[in-house]
Amino acid sequence: MENPTEKINPIIQLKAVTKQKRDRKHSFIAYMFLLPWLIGFFGLVLGPMISSLYLSFTRFDLMNPPRWIGLANYQNLFQDQRFWDSVQVTATFVMIAVPTQLIAALLVALLLNRSMKGIGIYRTVYYIPSLLGGSVAIALLWKNIFGIDGLVNQVLAFFNITGKGWVAHPDFALGTLIILATWQFGASMVIFLAGLKQIPSELYEAAAVDGANNIRKFFKITLPLLTPVLFFNLVIELIKSIQVFTSSYIISEGTGGPINSTLFYTLYLYQKGFSHFEMGYASAMAWILVMVLGTLTAFIFISSKYWVYYEDGGKS
């Protein structure tokens, strides 16, 4: 008697072969769509990163072939006073600009989280600085506003107050850049606004029944439920602030002055690489920046389990 499985097996095998061909076809199509990204990643990201890592152990001036010098670039970095000045300036900027920008973004988001006539126009107006703030034109405008004959001093003169050349004074130049960074809170504001829209109104209604005022509602409901959004904004703004470059370059005309008061880390890296042609030294600075960013980001992610809350009451 003929075994029925012998008739079934060829059919099963044919279906399996057909499925494998279909899966291979789908995979091929998927990889074809991914090909532009893969070319960009390996050609414009991973490749240059590996080259930069190699160059950080060499002396390379763009004119002559790289010469291996081991850890000399890293050793020289920690003996370079301008390097430490750039670290101090960048750290000061980050510690002041990031919190003030997030606070400003949250406050404006709270004001715009309501139904009123023309609210979309207000939201657009507050968002525009985020689109323009990193441009050369805005940096030039900012330099003129805080210049000796700029708008700020003209307003002060109206009240018989003699202003300073804010961008040319070592005690105030960094402050003008912090104000510029704070002014660019639009992107964070939009994200906060989206987070506010996700908070259930029933929670506020229940709190009102219990007699909670607006301040108590903010600290007991709004802020805890916004911590995931705050976490996201904090990471993004921290990374962006550490890499700030354009405003300092334009306002100080590439010098980092006055007296290194606006010498951001990325600006000093640029000077070493493209002004002094010390590409090995600049590459070492770049990799230290990568390690610092990675460490800070990892710390924020690890610490988030203690302060990031979700709607169900759990932590991250």
C-alpha cells in the first residue's frame, strides 16, 4: 500500500521552496530600499569615524602623510591650557543654557496649551526661532543687537543707562550666547506641548474635586507625567549644547574671544584642525567629545529610572 506522506511531501517541499524564493525576493527589495542609507552610513559616518580614530594617534597636517605618534595627542591635550579653557566655557554654557531653555520651553508650552482664537499663530511664532537660531544670519544679528551701538544699548540709553559692548566684554560675551540659546526653545516647546496634550483631563478634574490648586496640580500631575518628555528634551538639548559652534564662531569672528570667554570646545577643535592644520590633534579632541557625550547620555539613561514616571504610575 502506498504511503500517503510520500504524496504530500513533494507538495510541502514545493511550498517551502516557493516561500523561500518569496522571502528572498522581499529581502532583496528591502535591502534595495535600505541601500542609500547603508551607503551613507558606511561612506559618510562609519568610514570617517574609523579614519578619525586612526588619525587621533598620528601627526597629520593635511600636506604630509600621517605619522604614527601613539598617545602623544591625548597627552598634549591635557597639558594644553586653551583646551581646559574650552572645556570650562562649554561646561558653563551647558549648565546654564540647557536648564533655562527647558524651563522657558515648558512655561510657554503651559501658556499655549489652551483653546483660544489664533493659538496656532502663537505656536508658530514661538517655534520660528528654533528654525532660524542656528543660522549665520541670526548670529550676525545677535552680534549687532548686543554691540556697543546695538538695540540693547539703545534701549538702556532711553533710561539714561550707559550700556557696554556686551559681545566684546569677557564678563558678558558668554551670557549673550546663553540668551541666544535660550531664545531657541521652540523645538522643545512643541514636544512639551505634545506631552501636555496626552495628560488625561480626568486627573485634573479629580484633583479639583479634592481641592488642589493650580500649583499643586502642576507638581503632582503635570510634571510627573511630563518626565518622559523632559527626559527626551534633556538628552537632545544636552547633546546640541555641547556641540554649539556657529554662534561663537560668528560673534567672536572665529577667535573664541574676548580672552577665550566664548572659546567653545567645538570652536577650538575647528581652530586646531582647519586653522593650525593639526588634524591628528583635532581628531583626538573629537574622540574625547564622543566619549564625554556617550558618558553623559548613559548617565542620564541610567538615572532616568529614579525620576522618569509614566501614566500607570511606574518608573522607567
